Amino acid sequence: MDGKLITNLIGVAAAIFSVGSFVPQIVKMIQTKDVSGVSLRTYAFTVTCFTLWVIYGLRLQAWPIAASNASALVLSGAVLVLKWRYSGHALAKKS
């Protein structure tokens, strides 16, 4: 294998693991409806971070950066929504 292929495989693996890391948290939150261990502030920052990475990737036309971070944005956004929904947060009470 050449160096570029190995580098690309590492990048793909990193994206899969980064995006996939949110799935166990989402599954647990849906099953238990227990969100006490999830930090609202942390996930608000995480969603902001992924939003900025998506914008950065799009501006550079670096589609792997944009696509992997968009996927992570969707899943981290789901964690944030579930946190609001199951914690009785003021925003959840209005809906």
C-alpha cells in the first residue's frame, strides 16, 4: 500500500469512530430516558464545534471534512435534543 492510501484509510477510520462514538450515548438515553450524566453545556459547545467544522470544510471544498463533521453534528445534535427533552429543561416544557 502506498502512503496516500494508508493516510486516507486512517482518515476514514477516524471519521467512522468519531461519528459512531455518539451512537451508544443516544441509544442509552432513548432506552433509559436518563440524561443526568450528560452535560448540556458540553453538548452545546460540541454542536457549535461541529457546525464550525462543517462550514470550514465547505469553504475549503474539503468534502471529507464537511461530510464527517455534518454526520457528527446530526448525532451530537440528537444528544442535545434528547438532553433537553428528557431533563425537563425550560425549552422542553414550552413544547
